[in-house]
Amino acid sequence: MTIQEAQKEVDNWIKIIGVRYFSELTNMAILTEEVGELARIMARTYGDQSFKKSDTGKNLGDEMADVLWVLICLANQTGVDLTEAFKKNMEKKTNRDKNRHINNEKLK
């Protein structure tokens, strides 16, 4: 699935099942919440924290997909074409960092 197809699929789901988009501000708050849930699983899986009973059954991929879902909702609501935005962002990073990381002694 392309990013463009994902944006269309989320939009169709919202229109058919979700009734309407939550407000942009509500979705921003939900995105923050979802990123927090992802961070919790990352901290317990790859960091020093141990799992709690409430973490049982949490799936890293599912948490990442929740973040992506809300980000796509926000893009749809604000008229952002994520495919184009991502292309431009990759170009920006490539131009800015083409020599930066290869010359970073900390990465060798």
C-alpha cells in the first residue's frame, strides 16, 4: 500500500464507519497519547524498564500503526499530501546531511 492509498483508505473508513473526523486539536492530542503508548512499549522492550501487567498483549507494530493512523487523519484534515511531503523531507535531509553523518566519528 502506498502512502497515498493509505490516506484514501483512512478517509473512506472515517466517512463510512467513523462518522466524521475528530477536530484537528483532538487528533493532535490523540497523536500525542499514541506516541506515549509507543514510547512505553519501546522503553520496556529496549530500555531498562520492566513490563507491567497492563503492558501484557501490547504489540509494537500495532502501536506504530496507531501513530500512523492518527498522523494520516491529521494530514487528511489539513490537506497535506504525505507522499509529496515525505519526498520533500527526504530531499531536505539528503541535502542537509549528505556529509554530516559520514564524517561523524561517533557513528564509526
